[in-house]
Amino acid sequence: MKKIIALVLSCIFILSMSLPAYATESATDIVGISGNESAIVPFAATKPTSSHSLPYAMTITNLTEQHSTYSRYYFAPGSTESLTISGNLWPSGTEDGVARNVKILLFQVQNDNIIDSYTVNGITEKQFIAHTFTGLDTDSHYYFRIDNMNSHPPYANRYVSGSITVI
Amino acid sequence: MKKNTLLLLTILILVVCLCCVIFHIHNSSPSALPLSSHQTPYTMAVENLSSKSGVYSEYYFAPNENEELQISVSLRENGTIDGAPRKVKILLFQIGVDDNIDSFTINDFSGSTQLSHTFTGLEANSHYFLRLDNLSGSTRFSGRLVDGTIEIS
């Protein structure tokens, strides 16, 4: 009887080892990012499907808590092998004086892994931001995802808005 | 009786494990997705592409000024030459879109074949890549391999 139980347990163990292999085959979900970011729900649910020349100005309007939005286009880094973002972010929604926290993530097309990221914490008023993502592949293309990292209390809307130019 | 039960369970476990392995092989992903662009014309070469397998182009491409991508395909059978025809499907993907947006199938060729095809109505500012699927045979182990080149312009 013990041998039978041992065999059944072995079977369960072997099968459980096989399961992740199947899971990787369909791992194309853009929401499936590990760590704390798994709670972020893309506001613009689709990744960009076309490119745009630089500079390009993108606007973010009332990005809700724990949501994110993709840039509408993807961009070529050009000969500088870099992409620079420059602009302003500001709190919108409820004016409760609570700082907003934003994370800007860089993705390479066809690659769901985050290439790089830039976090801006403590946005209480219109705040200038500038950051350069370096070491990029000149023949590749990249796009951004902007996450509103704030939690959503029942009594306030801690949105984020902004205007960012990609150079 | 106990020994028979044990033997039966062992066989059952082995069968289940074997099924899992076969299922995994049959559902293996094609090669990795392309991460960078290349100017056209570009020729991709395929060697010994197994049955029930696919391979992506190494690069992605911008459509030409007519918003299309032309491909000149040259394929030949390899591996087991048993008179069984080869079947190949060429799929077109757009950057940022999970499913293929277009495809065409080359049915039942023996020896070698050459043909051209134009994917039209593409977006000028987008980029596209190809996947070549060998649909010959019923399993990956049939030995009905495919070689060839695809020139993209």
C-alpha cells in the first residue's frame, strides 16, 4: 500500500514538473509581469503596432491608480542608441495633497520583458522629468508603458496626467 | 495481486509521462521572435526544418513604398525522400500583434518548387516578419524536412 501511495505521489510530482513547460508556450499576455507590477492593469490594453519618427509628444490624461498605458507608437533609438523622455507629470483627480508615484517602463518590440525603467515618486504638483535610456539596439524599436503606482482609496481618485516628449 | 496492481500503476504512470513529453514536443514554439529590423531585400535561409515545426525570420521588415512585402520562395524537400509531398505555410506577422495577419500555403510539392507572393495592404509605418511552418507529415519525427530560401523585398 505504501508503495502505491509513493508511486501516486511520484506521478503527481512528475506531472507538476511538466506543467510550467506548457505555461511558457502561451506566455504572451502583456499583463503577466512578475513582482508587484502584476497588479497593474494596462489602460491601453494593446501594445503599439506601428512606429513614429522622433521627436514625438505623448499625452497622459487621468491615468487611474494601479493602471498603465502604453505609448501609441514604438520608436527607433537611432545612431545615439538611446531614447530620452522629457516633459511634465502632475496629479489629477482628487486634490488631496497625496503624492503620486509613476513608473515609466521601456520595452523592446517582440520582447515582453522590461528592458529598463524610470520611477518618479512624490509628484504633488506639476513636475518636470527627464531621463535617457541608453545602450539600445540601433536596429530595434522600443515603446513605453506608464504605470500609476498609487493605490486607490475609496474616497479619492489619485490620477496622474502628463505630457512627455520622446526624443 | 498487489504486484499486478503495482505493475499496472507503473505502466499507467509511464504512459502518462510519455504523453506529456509528446504533447510538449508537438506544441513546441517555433524559434524566437525577431528583435531587430533589417533593410530589404533580405534573404532568409532555412535548413532541415522538421515536420510540424516553424521558424521565424531573424529580422522584421518595413514594407516597401507600395505598402507591401514581396517574397520569392524557393523550397526543396530534404530528409526522408519517400515520395510523400511536402506542405509549407508562410505566415505574416505584424509587430505588436500576436496572431498572424496573413498567410499562404504551398500544398503538396515534391522535389523543389519556386514561387512568388505579395502581401499587400500593409501599414507604411509598421514592421512585419515571417514564419515558415513545415506542415508535412503527421508527426515531428516523420523525417519530411524542408530546405529553402525566402527573399523578402
